[in-house]
Amino acid sequence: MSEPAPDKQPAAKAARRNVGDVPSSTGGHDLVEGLVAPLRLMCRERLGPIEWFRSTWQRGGAATGYSTWTFTDGTTAEVLVKIPVGPSEYGWTVGLGHYDNDLWNSPEVRALPVPRVVAAGEMLGGYDLAWFIVEKLSGPALNQRICERVVREILCAAAEFQARAASLRAVAGAGEQRDWHGLIARSRELLEFTTMPEQKRWAKCLQRLERSLPRVLSVWESRPFNTWCHGDLHPGNAMRREIGQDDGRCVLFDLAFVHPGHWVEDAVYVERQFWAHPEVLGTTKPVQELARQRKALGLDSQGEVGQLAAARRVLMAGCAPAWWETEGSPAYAMGALGMLEKHLDLFAK
């Protein structure tokens, strides 16, 4: 799993039509047409007609559509239908967001940092196909209005997500697996074939990083696994739920990459998106802000956080040349280079 570069973030993966949505009778999936009838039957006819679409962000085989849901009291809500859904996305979305329909408008459910789920299942039409129906969130995604306040909202929602995820399931598992030695070696190998600015400075930094990598990894790989990390925490994966006050509340979606790890991973993931444009963050420091939000929720945020964050920054920045062809930009390259030069001294001999 690789993190998308800041300037290459996917479009909003959310329950609201955005520019680039392409209506389709079956979303381009022949199987879906035969599943509509059994889906409506499983939903006891509460699901309305489905308008399937494909968006520019869709790369997998899922079919997604807009519809309406009728509650037992006759009220309706706009929803999004997704078939099929991967096991991680299904487990976390349903585990955190599925409440009895009678609680749909309760304060507790409307305060969820993830989409509310009206219906879900792991079988459909005789197939082992997971599916869910979630609320249609207010668009556009928050990457369309990014500013310091929005970044703070995303970090606040991330802390809430982490708290709820920990209460749902004990943190356990191997976490992310990356060949950091291979990635850094690849960066050095590919550097001269890129159009990255300041290649001589890059070459010097990567050489230093390769020498210092054992010390960097000794810090990073000794981190405690104390959090379910969102894993794809960027403004394109955040929208708003209208709750009758101001702009509503920030909701995080696309839970396919949730994994066990240290909460610093999510914080640096957010920070990294603005290495090219630090002015967006203003005075907000994502690592400190997420630590503050976690502390307010009674979550642990202590330990060698500064050193862990520095190690993560160095590792991610050092991968910039390796990922240049698909994720690079000159502005991001300069931001990543600045991070390397700033933090490498902590690990150099």
C-alpha cells in the first residue's frame, strides 16, 4: 500500500455526485443488473430505484449508485449503494456506522465520524458478495475547500475514528509491511532519470539516508502498535454531514486501508500532503494537533512521539524519487527534500 501524493489525491469517493461521475444503467457491471431485485428484496422494498454511476476515481470492480431509503415511519433519506465491498472496508464501515434505523437521527448516530449505514450484508443473490447502503453525504469533498480549519476538523475526526475503532476491536495485527531498504535503494537508482529539481542535493541526502537507515528503522520499527490507523487520511476522503449547525460535521470514509499501527502514521500522512504548501497548515502542526485531540478523548499520546514522527518523515520523504513517475511534482520534491535535510541529523552519525 502506498500513500497517494498530495497533488495526486483521488477525487471524492463519497455519496454525492461530483464532477466526473458518469451515469450508467449498471455502472459498467453486468452482474449488478441481476442483483438489484434480490437486493431490494433483502431491504424489504425500502430501497428505491438505483442510479448507477462510475467516477474518475473508481479503479476497482465495485458498482456504486445513488438511491433513497424509506424508514418505517415513512420518512426518506438519500443513500449510496456499493456492491461489492472488500472485507476491510465492509468490516469497519458496518462495524462503526451500522445502527438500528430507529436511531438514524439520534444525536449519538448523527455525531459519528464515519458514514451512517442503513443496511448491509455479506451475501447477495446466492453470491458471497458484501454490500452496504450508507448515507449520502454533503459534497463536495473537503479537498475542494482546504484550509487550516478544515485540516483541524479532519484531525479531530481522525481522533474520534481512532477512539471508536479501538472500542470496537482491540488493536492487533502485523501493520503495514514496506521494504524500506528496497524503496530507498530504488530512489537512489531512479533519481537521475527523474526531472526532480536539486538532484545533487537529493543525491547527497539519499546517500546519507542510506547510511543512517538502520538507526531510522530501529526507531520506527520499535513503535508501539496502539491505534487503528485510517490509512488514507486526506481531504478527498472527508465530507460533511449536515446537522443543522454551521457547515455540519466532518465525516471520514473509504475505510479500506485501516490497519494496526501508531497514530503518528495518520498524523504524518496528513502533514505530508502539505509539504509542498505548508502555508495551508498555518500554525497547525498535525502531529501535535492529533496528539491534543487524542488526549481530549482519553487516548494515549505519550512516548517518543517527536522521534517517531521524524523517522516517519525521513522514510516517506526518501521515497519521493522512487514514486516520482506516478506521484511526483516539483513543489512536493522540494518539500520532501526540506524534510530530509531538516530531520536526517537526528539519525546521522
